Amino acid sequence: MRPALVTWLALSLLAGTGAEEMCGGPPATATRSISAPQLSPEERLSPHMPESLHCDACHAIAFQIEEQLRKAEGKVGRKALSEPDYVEVLEKSCSQGWESYGVQELDGEKRLAGPGLPRQEPMSVMVMGGPWPGRLSKMCHGYVGEQGEAQIYGAHRRGPAALRELLCHGEKGACTGGKARGPAPPKALQNEL
């Protein structure tokens, strides 16, 4: 029996009839084409975070601040950090690389994607690097400057929801009804005649 099997295998290989043809070959797989999000000139070139991504950016910043403060507290045994310590942690949080964040297109809408952000699609292209890390760092420093280190740390001590409420959903938050963040546009000069 064994010599017959060896002979059949040798002949089928010489004749070009391999096991794939005998068994029908591998199953056909459906192909799916995924393209990168098409970024507008503002999204590609502006030093500022596009307004449509402010809420996502705020949630990413709150997540990173929370993570860094939690790690620092873990090193001191879950005790509250001293003011110089939490100021240093907040500075490091904002000055980190932010390279793990980028933009994906989900359901036709551009969204910031990365750690701590919901709705990440594994089968999509994410545009990373470029202006995104600098924009996140700049926004983070802006939040710390606007809210103050003590207020941010106090919100952190109350829990992640309190920190997100303070930064993202409060009166001036980036996620409140599409309200724009940042400085107000300059008012047009009026002619006094």
C-alpha cells in the first residue's frame, strides 16, 4: 500500500496535479478595499485641532491625564500627590509623544482614534503622526492652563467621570452641543462715521 501511495504522489506532482486541485484548493476569500480618510487642507496643515475633532481630543486628553495621575499615585501607595508632584505629572502628561493617536473614517465621519477613545474600527486605515501629536499636546497644555492644575487634580481624585465632566462636558467643554473651543474670532472693526 505504501509504495502505491508514494508512486501516486510522485506521478501527481509530475503531472501538475497537486493536493490543492484534488481537494478543490483553498476557499476563495472575499477582498475588501479600505482607503485612508481624505483629509481637508485644515485637517492636514493647520497647527490647531479641527473643531469637528475637539470632543474626541478632549476625551483622549482626559484619559491620558487620568492614566498618568493614577500611575503616579500607585507609586506612592494610592495616597494623594503633593502639589509639586501632580503639577509635574500633568506637565509630563501634556508633553508626552501622543503618537498612538490618529484619525480614522468611521461611517463617513472622521474621528480621532487611540487609547481611551470609543468606536475604533479594526478594519480601517488610521492616519497617525503628522500634526496630530502636536495638536493634542497643545490642547492638553491649554486645558491645564485654563482649568489649573489643582482643579484638574481635584476632579481626578473624584474619579474619571468628574475629570471628563470638567474638561469635556462642562460649561465651556468641547463636547457641549458642538460649541467651539479656543479663542473667540476677532471682531470686525466698525467704521464710526
